[in-house]
Amino acid sequence: MAFAGRCFIEEIPRYIKEKGRSVENSMCFETPRQDNPFFSIVIPIYNAESYIKDTIYSILTQSFADFELLLIDDGSKDHSPAICDEFSKQDCRVHVIHKENEGLVMTTNLGLHLAKGMYIYFVDHDDLLIEGALEKVHAKIKSIHEPPDVLQCNFCFLEKGTIIPSGISFPQKDIPTIEGYRMAYVYENLFCNEQHLIMALWSKFIKTAYVRKNNIIGDPTFFCAVDGDITLKLYTYSSNIVYFDIPIYYWRIGEGLTLSKTQSKEVILARIKWFEKVREHARNIYLTRKARRNIREYADYNLTCQISLLKEHYGDIYEAKHIKTRAAKRMLWAICNPTSKLDLYCRIKSFLELILELIIGRQKTEQFIQKVVTLKKRVFILWK
């Protein structure tokens, strides 16, 4: 399925409405409960009453029916639990798990543990599967001589009924199988703007046996970066990852309820820990120069953003100062490796500003720089 540019559609709302009506009017699909279905589709749910119906409809109305749907309610306070229970009465493939609120990581880990299918697939509670997606994925997996550990798929954005292609074009060849080259390839393409690899769990179908063999679960300390944490582990252990350059998922943007939009202190600190982990992990494996540059730029940019959020909402606390000290050390190394005189000047200037900020704080540093600029202008005028 190919899309060119932005296209306005009416098919999605009508598709959801018509297919959804058929689900509501039937007591149970004819498909019997499968002890070993081909797919285990997991939806972690928290306060998603505005979106969850459409999400479930887009899955239950798939043409490929050999799957189980695990709806894991993470202690929702709205009507999401009741909606999930109603679907479980109507369709034998739907299983609902209610639990206390523990966060996205523990909910994701529970889904990994409970899945019975050959492949596990995660769906966000406010997104949609494209019609016919499961049938295409099943056909792709069956066409491969050795079923992949991870099938990396493409997607489309969905913004208020408008389909927007992801803009990602997968290469023709799959990820290298040799460990050193594979990890270099992963880091070159996972941490860059024009990436071929995608962090989100909903972009990949994961072989259940592979997850159990390597005990792949999310780290609770990275509760806001569970997708990246698990994705990094998936690509680290597997030598059988295959691309499938077909959009199978609508990522709804501009109106979702996902955790990535929250800015609590705990979320910000967890993100900082995640970006530090990425850097630390990269030191222990073989990487090309391009891979190291991508990781450095990716981590530094995101660390800077998180430090800014800490500074803006919670003040210049210890965690931020600790990160700045590391940044100063990296800048000092950069000064010793300039690419030009102008580059050397800019790096020295940034380094001195950061050192001043560490010593006297951001506000006083800005005041000092302003005085220097003013003094420079006065000296220039007198010189003339």
C-alpha cells in the first residue's frame, strides 16, 4: 500500500463505524478461542475511554482472525474497564486483565508474560490498525524460510482523519546478521533523523519464543522509555530481523493520551537515565564512526532538552548539574579537535558559558555575558 503526500479520507471513520456496529450487534464471533493463536495483540490501557473503542474495532474487524487480544487495564479511573469487559463478552478472542496502576513498563511486561501467540504485537490505546494489516504480516512471515525474531513494519500518521505517510523508506536488504556489523548498523539507523529502524513497539512483530529465550522485559527505571529500552534489547540479541516496508498502523497524532506528553519530574529523570544508558551501552560494542556520531548527537540533544525541562519546572537541581559536568568534559575534548578557527571559537565560547553556569548559575551567567557584550560595544565605539 503506497501513499503519496497528504490525503484527506472519510474511509477511516466510516470503516470504524460500520465494522464496529457489526461487532456490537453480535454476541460472539464464530472464531473459537485459540490456545496457541498466531498473534497475541496486547493493548496497555489507562483512562482511554475516548479512543479505546475505535482501537479495538480496528483489530477485531481484521480479515485475519487467528489472534488473541489482551486488554490490560492499568487501574483506569474512567469507563475504560467497563468498555473492555463488554468487548470480552462479545468476542471469545478478547481477554481482559484488570490490575492496580503500576505504570506502562509493568503493564507491558505483563503482556509479554501472558502472550500465548507465536508473535507478540503491541498497540497503543489511542491508535488504529490498518485494514488487512494482520493478513499481510502473516503472509510475509510465512513467506520467509526462517521466521524472523523481529519483523519491522512501516506506518502512517493519522491526524484528524488525514493520512500522512511516515516518510521512512526501508532498504531492500535486511539487517546484517554478523554481531559487530549488526550493532553498528542498528546504532547508525536507530538514532538518526532519517531512520530505518523505529523505536516504537507497535512498529514490530516479535517472536514470543525469542522474548522468552532471552528474558526480554522492560526496565522499571525507564518507565517513560519502555519502547526504546525493549527495542534496544531486541536488536542486541537477534540476528534475524526483517524489514516489511508496508504501512500496517495508524499512529494518531495531535490528540492522543500517551505518557510521552507528560512532563513530571520522575518522567524527565527517567528519560535522562535512558539517554545515559544508550551512551554507556554504545561504549561496550564495536561501532563505526557514523554510529558513534549519531548516538552522541541523539543523546546530547535529548539530554539538553530534558535538562531544560528540569531547569524550567524544578530549578537547577543536582541531577541537571551532574549532567552539565559531563557535558563540560565532552566540550573540552571537542575544543582539542576543532574543524576550523570559527569552530574552535564557538566551542571555547560554549565551554566557558557552561563552566560559568556550573559555578554561578544560569541567571548570573546571562547577566555577565550581557555586561561583556555591552562593554565590547563601548570599547568598539571609543576605538572608532
